[in-house]
Amino acid sequence: MLIGGEKQIGLRFYPDKVLNAVVKGLPGLTWSDEFGMPYLPNSKGNLNLIFETFRGVAWLNGNSFFGKAQVSLNEKAPAIDHYRKRALADGFRACPEDFLKTLEVRKYSLNTARTYISQFEKFINHYMDWDLPDIGEKEVQDYLSGLVKKRRSDSYINQAINSIKFYYEVVMGMPNRFYSVERPLKKERLPEVLSKEKILLMINRTRNRKHRCILKLLYSAGLRRAELQNLKPEDIDSDGMLIRVKQGKGKKTVTRY
């Protein structure tokens, strides 16, 4: 909200003695008669302070503060209906319907949707006897520690974190629900690059014309596998020697020479 032309963090909550006492303990708190709520100056420090103060005390809904994530308008919803129709083993806990609907409404890519569903179902079946709203940071940390002990890759653990945060923060509207959950440190690795001679040798030894064309496109245009699979004849400008890659990495449309 804006007060005096400057952004502020407003705190609105149902009357409660405990919450009222916690809120009053926040440093620098000011009351707004105009909005009928206390507020703090909008800063990263105050935002961190709020989440740290209320962790384990109350759910925080920051939809109006964080805003909505952008939804792609150029991509179809992922074809995940078969997750609703599949036969489930006895005792298996399936992904909640609102989880699936949010993936569809936000038009996540099919690969991302499949990964999120698979990872989140592993998580909720680990806590089979728990109601989802009752699962807290300690339980998430314990689950992730178990993945580390099983020697799961950093990529696997990050996927698990993403799926959990997607449900609680996006589906349930609880931004930064697991604010302090730490991700594996990103490892800096030098890319493995094939020499020009090896690439040419690979192309020349490929006898199938279609396969040779695929290799040449991948190498000359720097295409990813999914970008090549989605390529259509109308995306290729033979006269201009251009390739239009639609919905590539990060849902961007780019032109390759």
C-alpha cells in the first residue's frame, strides 16, 4: 500500500491476543487510520523480519504484496489429465486436485508438470498420516536430509523443493511458506565441449540423411533437444537462412542464424 507516496507493508489479521502481541513487538511499527492496520516501511529487511517473526505462529498470505506470477499466453495447458484417471495402488496418496488445476491454469510445461507431480507425491506419501497444512519446515528439512543421505543429486533435491514450495506458496497462496529451506549449493562446472573435428567426424559418419540433418541443426544453430523436436517447416526461412525457435528456454521466442 502507498502512504505518503511511499510503499509500505500492511499487516492485516483477525483479532487475536497472541497475534496482536506479536505484531506490537515489531520495531518501527506505525498505525494507519486510512487503511485501518499497522504497517512497516517496505524493505527487504522488514520483509525478512515479518516472516521470521511469524514463523510457527501464523500462516502468512502475501498475495497482494507479491503479486501473481505471469502465465504464458502462447502455450497450451499441459496434458496431465491421465494423472486423474490412473489406477492407484492401495494406500497411495495422489497429488491434490488443486495442485493439478494450478499447473494447468498457469500452463507449466509438460516436463515441469510431470516432475512436480512425481516429486510432490513422493513427499506427501512420505508423510502419509499427516494433513498437508500441518507439515512444517522441520518436516521438510527432515525429508530433504533423507534425500541427501540417499545420495540424491542436487538437481533431484531442487526439484523436490520446487514441488513443495509450488504447492504451499502458489497453490495454497502462502508466499515464502518455507522461507529458510536451503537449497544445495550450485556447483560451478566447466562445460564439456567437443572439438570441431569430432563434430564433423560424427556428421560425416552418419549415413541416414534425416539423422545427419538433425546433427547439423543441433550443432550449427545451437538448438536444444526439445527445441529441435518442436521445430516445424514454417519455422525455417531457407532464403534468409534463419530458424525461428518458439517457446524455447524460459518460454522465449528467438531467431537462430
